[in-house]
Amino acid sequence: MGVGFFSFSAITCAQTSTVKDKDGNVYEVKKLADGKLWIVDNLKTDLPGSHCYEDKQSNCDKYGRLYTWNQAIEGCKQLGDGWKLPTNEDWQKMLKQYGGVRDDAEDGGKAAFEALYIGGSSKFDAVLGGGRNPAGDYARIDAHGFYWTSTASNSANAWIYNFGTNMRIVNRHDDSEKVREVAVRCFKE
């Protein structure tokens, strides 16, 4: 059972449960349309080198912490047995259930944005927590919600998913530097 408080047999598409991290943060867990269990809050585990946006605890409370790629992988593992950072393919499959991302959706990712954004029909409640670049500069809070995947595109970069308010779409990018810090959602098969 690990650190979590849920039972596989108890979770259905209509039910939710929770999992707790090492710091005592409790995350709501939902079975989404892809059949997988996802935390529907941004990860808040305090890992060495992770940050709150602008170093303000109130931003961690609202948006979760910001992590490098390696920290993101570790943070999900710390939720317990079976929890992991989703791959690019895992994100694509989940998003496809809600209309798809910009490059594989008829509407350019708009339906997925609406379904997965705060208050959307999926109850995934993506938040727009911005990010932190390797120089330590913060940007794009309340404009973009960036989320890591565990899929590297090369030795220095990895795939991220981007919820953007400008066009209200979900997009993905394969050129995010692994040392950049963005948000994390974890999932379990």
C-alpha cells in the first residue's frame, strides 16, 4: 500500500481518494477517462533544489512546487509503490480522451484545455503555475501551466505539456531544458 490511503478496488471513474507525500501533503486521486489514476493537484513535496514560484509559500500552496526533470521523476516515486511521472505517451493518451493536444486535435487542443483546466469536466484542475529558468528567473504564472513528462527528447531536453491561456489550448514541446523547473502531476497504472 505504500504511503497512500487508497485501495485500487475502491476507485472508479466516479470516485476519488487520496495519497499523502513524505511532507504530509495530501493529494486527491482520480481515475480519469484513460483508466489511470492521476493526482489532480500539483506536487508539493519539498525536494532539495525545488522552489515555490518567487520563493513564496503561498504560491506553493496554490500552484505546487517547481521541479527540474530529475526532481520530477524522484518526486513522483516518493508518493509510494507504482506512482511515477507520466511519459509523453501517457499524457497523449489521457489528453486524447478529452480531445487531444494542439498537434493531434481537430480543434487545436481547445476541448482538452476546457476539460482539464480548473473547473473543467474531467476534474483534473490544471493550474497555471508558470516556471523557473536555470538562471533563477520566474515567469508566466497565471498564463501557462507547464507539466513534465518522463520522456527525454535528448540528453539535455525533455517533453513538457503546456496549458496556455492566450489561445486556451493544450500544447506540447520537446525542447524544455531538463534543468528548467515546472510543475508535476503523477500517475499510477
